Amino acid sequence: MHIEKNVCDNVLGTLLDIPGKSKDHHKARLDLQELGIRQELHPVDVDDKRYVLLPKASFSMTKEEKSIFCSVLKKAKLPQGCASNIARCVQVKEGKISRYKSHDAHIIMQQLLPSAIRKTLPKHVALPLMRLSGFFREICKRVINPKDLDRLQAGIVETLCELERIFPPSFFDIMIHLPIHLVDEIKRGGPVCDWWMYPIERYLGKLKSYVKNRCRPEASIAEGYLAEECLVFCSRYLNASVKKRSKWFNKSQEKTDEIDEESPLYPKVGYPIGRKKKGKKKGKAYTLDSDTMALAHRYVLFNCQDDQVENYIKEHEEFVKKKSRDKRKRRWKEAQEHSNEFMVWFREKVVVDNVPDHIKWLSKGPSNIARRYPGYSCNGYKFYTRDHDERCKTQNSGVSLTALTPRFASSKDHNPVW
């Protein structure tokens, strides 16, 4: 964690030429002159040695390029909880970035840096930095194939050799050298994510929040920890009223997904996000059109985990197969008719058969009055609409689902994808 943070500091400080953080300065150029290497970067004395001119290096960026580089970091939208608000650390006009945390450096180095340098640096400078970013991304994976470790070791050695031909010797402090030993540490200790310092430092920050008396920090931490443990014990083993009162000590804890025990067929997964006015329900009510109602009804029926509904689906499939006569376009027509006509057939079939009440309710379809919410929380993740997401610093508008319906590329496609 600390290696990646220091590497990120060196890279950003040198590329943006941040005063006090850049490794490319007057003394670094004098080192090149003393070593007798890279003569194109040697300082040039101007006006009787009163003014020293430092030639531009291959990694130096103009003011416009710095603005583009910082704009990528400024406008980047990350999922909620992935990182803090990196935009607050970026100053586009000044071409600087500061006051970012260790985990922010982790995100910048692995995800944002390759996109930022793609259009601002020459190819022979951008490629080694991308390879360095890819190395950190590879070693931070949850699962690492032991066969890939030798390749990673050879790759980081080659990458650092390429960087030595680009950056001055002052750039290569001990932290730039340590990535070479990370592969050996992975062979001994396993994946990096199992033994890095992020969870430990977060917990230490939580313990530091217990300190109310700075003269006695240890006593304050012990007292705050004991108070929290007592409240957790009471909230677990006493009635529900105590649970509500004990939420003050853990306000950051998100509401967990609930399951409706009375209706095991239709579990309540997640909860909607929206403002609740006094005396009114959450969300905004609106009327569904016929096409939207048909889509919602079709999705519920084909993805309902009920044996009786599945038997009706299989029965209708057999009914459509017997009805179809064209063998060339049979599969495509069968799937289309089965998808479009099943709801009407199922409603008529239920009237004749003796079925439970919940099957009858399913056959009637949804209500034409629905509620629209700006967001929804599911499995610890929050998803918002695009309109709401544009006003946020984070991006959580991507929602996907798994449906049990066939998909055809065209009318000539005889191999549907489920």
C-alpha cells in the first residue's frame, strides 16, 4: 500500500512538475551533467550564469496537456464506496493534485493514470507507465495464478529499466526499487489483498475517533470500544426498540436487504432510495402504459421460482410446438409466439384449472399504478437513475439482470442464446 502511494507521488509530482514533489529539478540535472549522460537534459547557463535554463524532457507536459491530464482525474466518476472524492484534490488551472489519500493513490495508479497519459505523453513514455500501472493491477487481484508470477517479475524489471531511460536518477528512490521484491513476497504470503494495510489503518482511524480526552487517549479508546460492544450486545439480544436506539453509534452502517418471511416466493431484496414526505409514501406515482405492463408481467412470469408456473410454461411450449408447422423458421417463431402469447394463455388457463390464490394473482398481471424512485439499494450497492447520477460525484447507474428468455440475433438464427 505504501509502495504504491509513494510511486504514485513520484509519478504525479514529476509529470505535473509540482514544486517540492517533482524529481526533475536543477539538482537532478546537475547529477546528469556530473555523470556525463543524457546531454540533451544538461542545464544551460544564460545571462552570465544568473539564469539557468532547464531543457524540456520527453515526459514534460505543456500547460494545455497538464489541463487535459488533470481534467481526466477531475471528471472521473467512480462507483460509490470505491474511492473518496478525488475531484476535490485536483486543481485544473494550476495543474496540481494534492491532499489525496492512500486509497485514492491506489485508484489513480491502477485505473485513472493510463487514461490520463494516453493523450498527453509520447508513446515511448506512456507505455512504460501503463505497464507499471498494469503490474500493480495484476498483483492486487483476488486470485493470482502462480504460473504468472515469473512473467510479472520479468515484466517489472523490464519496465523499471525502461523508466530509467526516461526519468532522471533522482526519480528512483527506494520506493521505486521495492516493486521488484513484491512478487517474491506474493510467493511467500499469498495475494496482496489478504495482507495489505488498508483494513488495519481504517480500523485504527475508527479507534482514533473514540478519543475525546487527548491527555488520556488509551483510556478514551478503551471506554469507547467498551460502550460500542455493550450497545451491539443489547441490540442483538433485546427487543426491536433497542435496535432502533442503538443505531446512533454506527450511523455509517447501511440498511441490509430484507426478506419477506410471509411470502417465500417473492423475497424483498433491497429497498428503494428516495425522499419521504410527511404523510406520503416514497417515490412518485405514475401510470404504466400497456407495453410496459406487458414487459413487467412477462418478466415476472418467466423468472418466477414456482413449480406450478414452470409447469404451465413447459405446457405452453409444447402447445406452441404442435401449433407451428414451418420447420425452417420453427424455433424463432416458437420463441416469439411463446413469449408474446403466454400471458393471455396463462390467464385463460388459470380460470379453468383449480389453482392456489397466488397463481391467480400472477395471472392477472401488475397494477397499472407504479412508483418511480431515483435509486435502489441491493446487496450493499446503490444504483441511481441517469438524471440523478449526472448530479453526483459517483456513478452507480449500471444495472444488469439475468433473464431466462431466449435471444435471437435475427429471424435466420436457429441457435438462440439463453
